[in-house]
Amino acid sequence: MARATKIQLQDSIIDALERASSEAFEKSGVHIRKMPEYFLNVFIANELSNKFPTLGYRLEMPVKEALNEFGLEDYINPNELRINGKFDIAIISRNSRKLRHIIEVKRSLSKLQLLKESKRLKALAAEQHQSKRLETGYIAAISRLGSTARSYDVDQLLDTRLGFLSDQLGDAVNVSCRYKVMEAGSYGFAPSTSLLLTVFCIKKAYK
């Protein structure tokens, strides 16, 4: 039985983003960035639950409902949690139905959007839920690259994003990412455009 380690989860999310891109173009004739974000959410949730038999999921799970499962009704940082909102994907234990990880999904690498979701995951990690698993959360993102982009350009772009997030979030969390660059022209994009698939990991730091 496949074990859902942090690395395996991230790689499986990237696989899901690629599969969603392929099917979007094959079945609708448009590239993935023209599809609603929810389309990505479904592919990611299904990929993880199919690959890891112990995992299930909830889509658009209300934040209050998720935290109430841990007996929490008062929150350390309700604003950054966006307590009246919903989590894009809640990964749960298929047997116990307990919450394991949160995945937020973005269709860009906008600094402000990544920071908004990172602050939410940082706030979730700091809550008094007593769950080690909820101390790690993920942001799945897709973005376009010009065909002139080389590996060092991608590394530089992502290093810039990681540095920005680390500076903004402070030393309470560690920020990392895994990524894959698709061949230019794949899945409905112009011959001059590549697709960058990235998963950011926001993990509570211990001093």
C-alpha cells in the first residue's frame, strides 16, 4: 500500500495537475487556464484518493466545520484563517474521516495570492487542534512560461517566490516547493508557451 509521505503527496498533486491539463484540452478544446479552478480541485482530490487508499477528501469544506471537528470554537487568528470561508480541498482519513491536510489551489504564481493562502495555512498550523498533520499544508499552482524560459529561469522565479513568502511569514513556518515544467505547446498552449506546475509546502517550524 502506497504511503502518503509529504514528497509523495506533492508529486501526486503535480501528476493531477498534468492530467487535468491533458483532459481539459482533449475533452473541451481549451487549455487548463480557461477552465474553472474547481476543475483542478476535483482532479487533485481524485488523484490522491486513488493513489493512496487510506485517503479521502472533502471539497470546499467550511473552515469552521473543519475546526469544530477538533472542538475549536475560538480561534487564534480568525482573519488569516478566513474563518467564514472554505478550504479548497480537505484531505481526510478514509476510515476515521478525520482531517489530515489542506490544499489550496491557484491558477497563477501571484505573490499576493500565494501569500494570502500561505498565511491561512500558517494560521491553521498554529491552531490548538493537536494534529501534527495539520501543521503541514499545500498550495497547488499552475502558471504560464514563455518558451525562452530555461531551467535556471524557473529556479530563479521560484526562489524569488519562496524568498518572498519566507520573509513575509517569518520563522514560524518552513516554505518549500516541488515543480514540473511541461513542454512548450503542450495541452492547448501556444508553441511559445509552457506550463509550470508547482506545489508549495507550508510546514510549521520547530526551534
